[in-house]
Amino acid sequence: MKKMRIGATALAASLLMAGSAMAEDVVRHKIPNSDFPIAQAVEIPAGKTTVYVSGAVPSVVDDKADKATVAAYGDTKAQTESVLKSIEKTLASLDLKMGDVVKMQVFLVGDPEKGGKMDFGGFMEGYKQFFGTEAQPNLPTRSVFQVAGLANPGFLVEIEVTAVRP
């Protein structure tokens, strides 16, 4: 009987410890004194699975336009929306959501309509539809780079993300 009590106590203690480990959550640190919609840092608790999603590029929005032109894929805002919808779909296929994204790397090509400079404002208009909203307040850490070009001359946007399985 004494052996059974010790075994049950040990089992209960290990389940309690496992439960507290499972209750830990991803910690997102806001940028102090800022409402900019990214996290300054994100902490992932031990035991969580990270999922690395390959870079996604925009879908065609104008079938009549030459596929090697920006006209085929839209401006930076349209391309950002397209890419984030594609990422959202990929995440869903993995039983994840945009709120599970903890890190994002964004590659923007200079927009010919903006004198060859990246359209950060257009990117932000698309981005803010998916992150920092009332429906989806979780913010990832994020870097945005202007690059010389992407795989297709019509692409202005490519985004890759890292998510954490809840």
C-alpha cells in the first residue's frame, strides 16, 4: 500500500509539473512607448515546436498582363495582401494561424512607380490587415529589407515566417 501511495504521489507531481509547463505561453515584448505593430522580442518556452515557412510570393491579379511585370501582380500593398493570404493558407494547412507567427522576414523590391524605392507604406497597409488587429493582436518580430530583385521581375514582395505550434 505504501509503494502504491508513493507511485501515485510521484505520478501526480509529474503531471502537475507537466501541466504547468504546458500552460507556459509565448511571450511577446512590445516596443516601449510605441504603437508600431511589431514585437521588440518574442520568447518561446521550452518544449514548443517552431515551424519555418518558406518564402511566399504574390499571386497573379491580372491574367492579361505579362507575368514578368508588376502589372500582373499589383502594387506593393496588393502583393503584400496576396502573400499574407498565401501564408495564412499554408499555416492553416499545418493547423496554425497568423497569431502563431513569431518572426517575419520581408523582402521588398524597389517599386518603379516610387523611383526604385521600396514602398514601405504600401507594405504596412497590407501588413496591418493581418497583424495588430482586434481580431488578431499577436505581433511577430520583423525585419524588412529592400533587395535588388526577386525570382520574377514582377514580384515586389516575398515574405517568410516562423510560427510556434500552440
